[in-house]
Amino acid sequence: MDSDDEQRGPVEVTFRDLTPENEPELRRLNSVVFPIRYSDKFYQECAAAGRVTQLAYIGDELVGAIACRLELTPLKSGARLYLMTVGVYAPHRNGAIGTRLLRHALNEGSADTFIEDAYLHVHTPNTEAIAFYKRFGFVEDGVVQNYYKRLDPPDAAVLKLNLREWKREPLAKVRYGRGANGAEPGE
């Protein structure tokens, strides 16, 4: 998610669905990239979200991932796409991988007419991440006080995007590969 993302140009990556076989790789990535330990429920929700959650590989090496969940709106008239994490290992951060993972999730979410918007929380001092999401049209929608238990300050900015207004964008140098179990994506 570095601002240099597009300067080096995108590297070729393969996106794969989350499977029980590659879940340990996502757990490892999250433990390295984020200061939070995620529960088993987090990974179950990622898997249940289907194609919006993707793992990015260069060859057989996991280099990044986007983890999402779907939530019903309060009136249950639609759904929201919650972007739980977008993470890329540090050595791979200038290859537009985070950008393409996010575009993929927004493209997938906007293709489902039941999903109204996308939203996420960002640690308030992380101005680089906030600027990254704003490049995609996310707008700030308030601050949740004491959102994080182990971070100082503990507050999170809420960012949201109306998916019904999202214009699908093509993904350069992305191919969709087989899951770790050899199944085609979506099988």
C-alpha cells in the first residue's frame, strides 16, 4: 500500500480463493503484517465471504491478501462488504499488489446488487492507509473511540464507499489460479 505502488509498476500475481489448505498462509501473513491476533471466527467469516477474499501469490509464494466479510444492513434489505484486512509483505509493497487486491474486492462486491457499500476501520494515526483508501473514493464516516484494545491511540477512522456508484476497473497483470487443493476458483 505504499504511495510508490504504481511507480515501479505492477508485478504479475495470481489471485486464489481462501481454502482450508491455504488458510495457514493467511494466518502467517496477518501475524507478520498486523499488530492484532485474529480469531478463528475471523477466518471463518473470510471464507464465508467467497470471492471477495483473495490471496495474492508470486509463483507459489503468498505475498499479500485481502480479507473480507459480508454483513446484513440493519434493516436486512441489503449487505455491506466489510474490508477486514489488506496486507502485503514488506518486500512486495511497491508492486501494486494491495491496489489490485482492493480493486478486486470492490469489483466483486459491486457486481452483487445486494451489496450496498464497502467499509473499513483504519487506525487514526495511519494517514498513509487513509490516503490509500481515499484514492478509491472512500470517504471518512466518523471515528470509533477505543476501537483497538492494544494500540495507542485506540481510535479508528471509519471509511466507506458506495458500491452502487463504483465503476468496475480492470486488473492488470492478475490471473486467477487454482486453490491450494487444485480446484478451479469458485469450485
